[in-house]
Amino acid sequence: MLEESSNLILRHVGPKSIDASTCPPLMTLKKGKTTFGRHPRNDYLIDSSTFKNFISRWHCKIEPCQLADGKIVYKIFDCSLNGTFVNDYRVSQEGCVLSNGDKVIFGHLNGSNITAGSFARQPKSIFQYVFQDNSDMIKLDQANLSLEYFGDSDVFDSSDIACDDDEETGYSTDL
């Protein structure tokens, strides 16, 4: 049985790969743990064909965690040699809470020498993603579908509606 997915995604924003690297364009997170790495049993397979072992077999995981106040957040945990980075800071094994819009990068060319919490930019990495709540996009898609179904609101003419003033409800034809 497949675990139900959440509305949270990692969307690829890095440069396109010119080699045969495995870099999915969109990764939807599960409501439970989601795993990433070059081992085929991960939820998402990511790999570099240029740099052998750049991505670890079990590179990182993202899972929901409940805070003391009961709020559910998603945390990313690094399990790799070359690191997982959020907003250019290396994530620790204890994890990092993800926020909408955070940049997530898998691996670093010098990752084995970068300690957790250290800042290390790599703007040309092909393994750059943005963490986002896709429910806003779903609402936008639904709104666009409604506009397509009912017509463009710029064309709407309220004079086409015939209404009488209703004294009982207080509704008026004044627009």
C-alpha cells in the first residue's frame, strides 16, 4: 500500500544536468518519512553520473515532527558524507525544520570537510530544490479552472443579472 502524500514538495531549481545525473524535477513528500539517495530503495533516487559517490546511498530523509505546542513541522535530517544543505548551511544529524521557500541542496564537492551548521554556497549545483507547500498552487489551479468554466471575470457584466429588491432579506440590486 502506498503511503498518502502531503501537499509539500521539493521543486528543482538548479541548472539542468548536462550529463546523465538523476535529478527529479519534482518530489512530493509523503505524510510520513520520505528518503532520498542513490540506493534504489529510497523514495526518490538522486545520483550524479559525474562524481562517483557524490550522493550517498541513504543521503537524507524528511519527516514530520510534532512540536511541544502540537504543531506539525517537517524536518530534514542529513545521513550523508557530502552533506545536505538548507539555505547554504549544512544540516546536522539532529535535523533542521523546513519552512516554505527554503532552498535544499543535496551534496557538496567539499562536503566531507564542511561541519554541520557551516555556511557553504554552491549556486551551480544541479541538486538544488525549493521546499514549498503545494496547497497554494492547488488552490490557484482550482481558481483558474473556475475562471475557465465560468468565463473571464473581465467580460462579466452585472447588468445581465435580473434581480428585484427583496425587502425580507434586505438584498438589493444595487451593485
